[in-house]
Amino acid sequence: MTIPTNMLLDEARLWSELMALAEITDPDRPHTRRSFSKRFIEGRAYLTAAFKGAGLSVHVDENGNLVGRLEGTDPDLGTLVIGSHSDTVPDGGRFDGVAGVVAGLEVARALKQSGIRLRHSLEIIDCLAEEMSEYGLSCVGSRGLVGELAPEMLDYRGPKGETLAQAIERVGGQSASITQTPRRDITAYLELHIEQGRVLESKGLDVGVVTNVVGITRIEIDVTGQSDHAGTTPMDMRRDALSLAAELALEIERLAREIAARGAGYFVATTGEFEIMPNAANVVPGQVRMVLDVRTDVVTLKDDFVAGLELAAQRLGSAREASIEEIRVLSDSAATLFDAALIEQLQRATDHLGLSAIQMPSGAGHDAVFFSRIAPAAMVFVPCRDGRSHCPEEWSEPHQITAGAAVLLETIFRVDGLSQTPTENAPE
């Protein structure tokens, strides 16, 4: 009897695991399971038991990553990894990150229960603190695994004075053993994630094959006017920094829309942070600090945006008494291109399974970015309702998560290079 790859997976079991983890949350703030917190540790305990129940050997590595492992028939070939994260943002959702961990668990469990042994070893990794932690750092576990968790980062302190090194120890890691030497045994890294956007849902597609993660540039702008009494300063005598900043924010939106409409690559820009001084209802704002988040996979589009921003600042500033004092780049990370051969295997897997798919960029960062620095890496996206994420309303359907897991499993078979198809390995 021939059993399709996706029939090796148990959708009800996968969904049950996801919903059980969703219940591990701060009771008054669903769904909150922040890294290093009591709830996070409870979630880790649940995953540890589930990993062991699936027949995986389990350990926490020195970086605080939870690792479940199935040995292959030829471990010298290296390790295939399926990873993501189980921590959440405050008031987050049920699926961001943890769907990828549970999908990986279901893949491993399906292999074990079907009696199929890969040639490569397989690891399912719950990466520590992918979301921004209270220690001022994100992607803590994946940074450490690839050798980029610098000693000074381990000294970062949380709100109660605990260092990041101490926090890693508290969740089972060994901070003294963390080095800048990356793992060298990983043959390929795969990650399933909800899209966190509307593209797949709006197009009625089953999955997205992720080609790259956009670069992120953060820009700070200082706008200076003059603080005055709000009741006694006539409108034509004001130097209102906020009014100029508001005009600039609208110009930023217009410019971003214009660049995105070119169709030359992914581009978004957001004025996400305003700091108004003195920030009092009865005082004309004298200063404004703005921070922009700019994301694109094409460097020239970012350059065009910055040039347009500078021109707009000059034009708007000259029309008002207030002025734009400085435009500074706070950080500038390049786009990450995923491995072309692995992307091709993901695409072939979706075709084999009869799933509709599109190749697309990711506008958000993921652990896969760090893994791509030491091994071929790629991602698969599944739809989420209305594109909502990082909120309690975040939602995907069981069949959507299972479809993504099926793509992972089929791709694992292809990368592993089994001489026979998985259906031929399945028990009668």
C-alpha cells in the first residue's frame, strides 16, 4: 500500500500539542510565555516530555537551546535540523515560533513511529529567546550556536539585575562553555513559521517558500522647535517640532509607497517611535525624536529612500520655523539570502504534495538568519488569519500547519537522499 508523505503525519496530535502549549501562559495575559520566565520554563518542561515521548534523546546545549535528536544510520553525514522557538512576545499568539517547533516534533515522531531511519541524524531545536528578551537581546540561542554570542552580551542585565549568563544557566545552559566557535556538523536547517502577513491568505495559497529575509535599517531623526506656552503663543508665531515631525511622517509613508510600487523588490518603512518633549498638553512641543524601521531585500531601494528622506527633510524644514537637526542610521543589517538548492528542494516538495505555493521574502527576522551563516538554510511559511501576529488573535488552521509540516518532512527525505521513497519505507 502506498502512503503519501503527508499521511505519515497526525494532524490531531500536532494540533493537540500546539493547543496544550498555548495554555501555558500568564493567566491574565494570553498568550504570554516570555523567554526565561516561569511560564517559559513550564513550556520547556512540556516540550522535553513530548520530545522524550517521541523517542528523541534530549538535552539542553550550552547556549540554552532545547535539542531533541534522532540518530541517523550514517551520522558522519552530519545533522539535519528543524528549528524555531517557543518563547513569545507579551500578549502574543499561539503559533509564532512554537508552530515550527511542534511541526518539527511531529516530523520526528512520524519517522520514529513509521520505522523510517534517515541516513543523517535529525535534530529538533527549540532556540532560546528568539523574541527580544528582557536582557536586550534577541535570537540568543541561535546566536550562540553559530558562535556569535559575544562575551560582553553575556553580561547584559535584565530588570532584576540578573546577567544573561545567569539566565542561560537558569534554563539549563552552560554559559561558561559558550564560545565563538560555531557548530560544523549541520548539513541543512529548515524552519516552519506562520507568515505574519496577508499574502498567502489573500492569494489562497497553501504555503510560501521563503527565499530571503530582508535587511533592516533603523534611522533616528531629531526635530527641533521651541517650547512655548500653548495658550499664549499665537499660531503664526509657533516653532512646533511635532507639526514638522508629523508632516515628515506622512512624507515617509508617501515615499515608501512610491518605492514599493516600483515592484523592484520588497520595501516597507514605518515611523514606529515618537518621543515628544516636553510632552505636556499645555506646551508647544520643542523637540521630537523619531525612529524609523526600514526593511528591504534590495540595497538600492534603501539608498533611494534615504536620499528621498533627506530631500524631504530639507524641503519641509525650510517651510517651517522648526528644523530637522540630524538624520542618523542607528543600525543597518544586510538582507539574508537562503540557500538556492534548499529552496529548490522545498519547491519540489510542495509540487510533489500538490500544494499551491509562492516564493517570497520574509519581512521579519528569524533564527534561520543565524543558521544560514553556518549551513544551508531555508524556511516555509503557512498562512495566518488576516495576517495577524504578535497578538492574541493570531490564528492558523490545523490543516495549514499540517501542510507546512508535510513540506518539511518531504524536504527532509529529499535532502537526506533516501534511495527509496518514504512510502516504500512505511510498514505494511
